[in-house]
Amino acid sequence: MPLCEYGCGQEAKHQFNNRKWCCSEHWASCSMKRELLKRKMKGENNPMYGKKHTEVAKKIQSEKGKNRIPWNKGKHRSSETKESIRKKLKGREPWNKGKIGIYSKMTLKKMRNKIVSKETRKKLKDAFTLTIEKIHERYPFFSKIEEMRYNPDKPEKEIQVHCKNYNCENSKEKGGWFTPSYIGLYERIRSLEKDYGNDGSYFYCCEKCKNECPLYGLQSDPFKVIRQYYTKNEHQQFREYVLNRDNYKCQYCGEKAEHAHHERPQKLEPFYALDPDFAWSCCKKCHYEKGHRDECSTGNLANTMCI
């Protein structure tokens, strides 16, 4: 029976991803861990915790305070000085002459034009506006994958692309175009040009096209052939046979067995995948701790380089 590995010594009921056993569902709920956290919050781990100042130390601190010069050097304003300051402030006119919103719309417009001229605004707009020519120059790989054009219905340079959903009217198959958002355009460029990109973030003109397209949210290659060593029914029959043969007893620790461990790794020797002579029963804990973490595990054998 496993015991809690976090210090309390009680019977363990839960195993975490780090293979440690605990008496509670979370390590912080363990009685020993809770006690340690309480001490840490109180500051009991501090070497000065609980210690008091001696009388000599108190006396030294009080003497230091006596000789210290205050920030105002012990001076206080008299009532006459305070009254004169009040009179000065009372007669002073405020900077906005007591008005709220003292500038008119015309004045504010003139002030804005003075700060940034029309020529400067035009230069800034041209510098930050993304055009097809700039995309061809900066992102050559994206330009090869995606077709672009300017919107013919607008005089401004508005970039248009094809929708990825082939059933949509704006798709490449039907010769349609639509205007993507700036974020959508940036994300598609990032997914193709950056090293960490995943060739995703396709262009979709609406939510309906996005949800109907089979490529949206795809995590793996749909045409990839996954090799299966046995069917689900074959593995179930193989597992039941091995467990019955060993009387549902783990061959490592003697506890109740749940898994059938392959002595010969399936990926390396698929011929023995359903051979009960090369398999034995084991519990869940021993299956992953001892059966798959030794020198001959599949991961270690796959990373071994023969010289």
C-alpha cells in the first residue's frame, strides 16, 4: 500500500503526473504541506522570528530618534502667515478663468494641424499602410502561396484574397474575392513565414465558411496512414487472456493487475504484438514505472544511435 510522499505518512490515494503519491487530490491539501505553508506565511522560517529586542537596543534606538532633525527643522507657520497665504490665493485668477472647455472646436482643430501637418500625416499613412508591393518584397513565400489583388470598386488600395472554403462564392474555385481583416492577413503571413508557423490561419470570409471547411482546426494530416498492429477486439481478447492466465495479479508487486505489458516493443517488433508468451500482467503504477522506464523502453531504443 503506497504512503503519502509529501511528509504526512498517511495512506496515499492519488498519483500525480510526476509519479508521486499523495493522500489528497492536491499536494497543498496534505496536512504536512499545509503546516509548512502556515509557518512560511507567519515567517517562522526567518531566524529572527520570535526574538525580542533587548533593553540596550531599545535605548540606542530612542537616543538616535532624539538627535534626529525633523523635516521642517522644528519650525511651524504662525497663524498670521497662514492667513496672508489664504488672502493671496483668494484674489488670484485661475489659469482657465473658471471656465470648463475653454477651447472651441476651431481652436482645437488649428492646434492639431499645428502639431502634425498634412504632409507628415500622409507620410506616416504611406509608411504604415500594407500594400501588395510591400508584401511581395517582405514576404516572398506568402506571395507564392496566396493570390492577392486590389479592390476594383474602391480607389484606395484595399487588398483582397480568396476564401479557403471551396463551396463559398468568394473561393478561388469560383473566382471570388473578399477583403480580409488586418489581423487575419497578419496571422496568415505569420503562419507561413515564421519558423514556428504551422501553415494555418487560412482566409475565411465569414463564420459559416470557417465552420463548414474541413481544414479549419485540423490538428494532423487527414491523409496520413496510421499503422495499427491490431484491432480493438483483438487487443481486448489478448488482454483478457493474459490477465486470466496470471490470475489478475501484478508480476512486479503482486497487487491487482489491470494492464498487459508487452515484453517485445510493438513499434520495434510488431510480429509479437498479440503473442501472450511475450506478455505479462501488471498494475498501472508498475506498468509505467518499471515496464516503460527501463533501458530497453521504446523511447530509449528510438533515441539510441548505433556507431
